[in-house]
Amino acid sequence: MAPTLREIHDPYLVSSAATRALARRLEPIFEAVHGSAPDIAGKGVANPLALLMSAVMMLNHLADTRGNVRCRELGERIKSAYNRALTDGQKTRDLGGELGTKEFASAVIDRLG
């Protein structure tokens, strides 16, 4: 069995969230949880993993709340692709690898099958 994302890296390095927004709203918000990082803006070194993880959470939410099996399938494909990329050593610099934003995204896309 392949290692989980938690086993591959410190779980605090990449964080994503699904929250219920603004006390009275019921619509969830799915977001990557990190600062704005103005020091790396435009340099192509940001890690897109938290955003991908949030997208998977959103797809799972849609599957749960709307009974949309296709959303769950797509979420699993994306999750499997980024886990395989990480397992294969395809990591951004903040996770000990050498890839930039576009290169990591390409590694995930290549594994979507």
C-alpha cells in the first residue's frame, strides 16, 4: 500500500480547509490555508497542493450533499494523482523537492490517467 500524504510529509506544511462561512451562511468555503506569500508571488515556486486538496474536499462535499457519484470519482482521481506524484518524489521545494508550481501541476496531471 502506498504511503498516505500524512506519512510523506509533515501535515502542517500543507493545509486545506472546508468551513462554513460567516455565521449565518450555510454554504461551505473550500480553500487553501496559508498566507498571501508576497515574497514568492510570480516566482513559480508556490505549492499548489493545498488548493488541490481543497478541490477534492469540495468534490466530496458535492458527492455527499447532491448524491453525485461522478464528483466522488473525480475527487478520488485527483487525490490519487497527487499522492502518486508525491510518492514518486515529485515535490515542490517546501516539501524537500525541486519542482516549481507548474512542474508539480504537470506531475499531477501526468498521473490523472
